[in-house]
Amino acid sequence: MRMDPQDATEAFVAHRNLLFTVAYEMLGSAADAEDVLQETWLRWADVDHETVREPRAYLVRTTTRQALTRLRTLRRRKETYVGPWLPEPLLTAPDVAEDVELADSVSMAMLLVLETLTPTERAVFVLREVFDLGYDEIAEAVEKSPAAVRQIAHRARAHVAARRPREIVSPAETRGVLDAFRGAVETGDLQGLLDLIAPDIVLLADGGGVVQAAPAPIVGAAQVARVLGNITGTLSMRPTRVNGYPALTLFQDGAVHSVMAVRIDDGRITGLYAVRNPEKLSRLDRETAVSR
């Protein structure tokens, strides 16, 4: 027996933001996360709801499985991606920052760390560390035994701990660093800029082969400062909030040029992430809801 269509819709909508966040954290792409949600909805609409004891668990499990399938496809696609690949930035509401763990989990810096995990490791890490699901529930989602999931979780946790920012930086601190960074770039204050960026800073620019961008990571303070010097007088910057943290939108002749997010360690910028690919900038005119 199927659930009444209206009841089924209401049950799905009640968990939609959670499901989107699960899919997005696994994929780093809002467009692909939306496709996963569509596939999840089709399965939800067709299932015998009398067999579903916990709608939330069923929906998370289905979303995870669909995301895993798509993640493996994305990995093959990324092998031919032109230049560095960065996650699709999301314009998020200010209240996301109030959930420090959620904001950290969707930050650009964390999503890039998650890219270094295998698909199954990524799913297990996200479900366990971000959404606090039990090992038995995760085991059903990834189709592994609970014992195997525990081992995968331990391995993924150690892997992420070795690569993530050393501490969770508050949005307020990020905003302060970004304000100073913006001022230094816009005024051409080279020394002020060098005081803000780490000696081993890495700049990643994602043009996707669609627009011009650095084809490889730019490493080192001098090299990054030289690139940023080209912005002075040509691009304007405006504060925004993407993926739970303060960021900058760059404009050229009134049109969006790129979105820039940062990674901060010990008070200095160690990572600059500039998303230029126009296909990844289509959601910046509206807030995207993420939740746990």
C-alpha cells in the first residue's frame, strides 16, 4: 500500500534540506545533488510505504546510494576536467554559521579535503561525523557490514584530520581577515597582502576550460601576490557568504567574474579558491538551504 500522495510529498519535503546537504557534501556539486534528490523522490514515490519504518532513514539511505553512484561517475569526469576542480559555491543564509560544525562541513576547505577520500570513505565520514548516524544505519546505506563501516570511519577520520585546517576558524575571524585582504588587494598594498598570506599559500582557480583561469595551482606568497596584483584597478570585490563562511564576489564591468573563498590556518590565508566557471556560479542569486 502506498502512502497518500500528499502525505508522501510532505514527508519528502520535511527532509529535503537534509537530503540535499548529504548529497552536496558527497558530491561538491549542487546541480548533481539536485539530480540525486530527483532520483530519491522517484524511488520514494514508488515504494510501498507500509514497509518503511523510518522515512528519514529510508530517504537518507536512498540519497546516499544514489550519490555514491553519481560520485563514481563524477570522478571519471574530473579526470578530464580542464584545470583545478573546485566545489560549486552556495550562497548560504547567515544562520548556517550558528551551527559551527555544519558550516565547517560545507566549507570549501573541507569539501576539498573530502575530495581526497574514496567514494565509500566520503559517504561514511559525512554520515558519521556530520550527521551523527549510527554505524548500523550507515552500513545499510553503503551496503557494508557495521564492522567494516567502523574501520572505514576510523581510516577516513584519520585521513581528514591530517589534511583539514588545524582549527575551526569562526566566521567573524574569517570576515576580519577577508576585509583586510580585500583592502590590501584593492589598494595595491603589497606588504599588507604579504602579511595576510602564508608563505606556502596555494591559489586554485577553476575556469573549467570555459573561461580563462590558471591551469595549475599557484604556490607561494610571491607568486600569489603577483597574480593578485593584476586584480588591482580591474576587478571590484564585494563581501558575500558562501558555504557557511564569509567570502568575496569579484566583479568586472558590473558582471560577476568569480567567487573567492579562503582557508585560514593560524590567522593567515593558506588557501585561496577562486571559482570562475560560469556553470558553477548560477546559484549565487538565491540562498540555498543546508541543514543537519
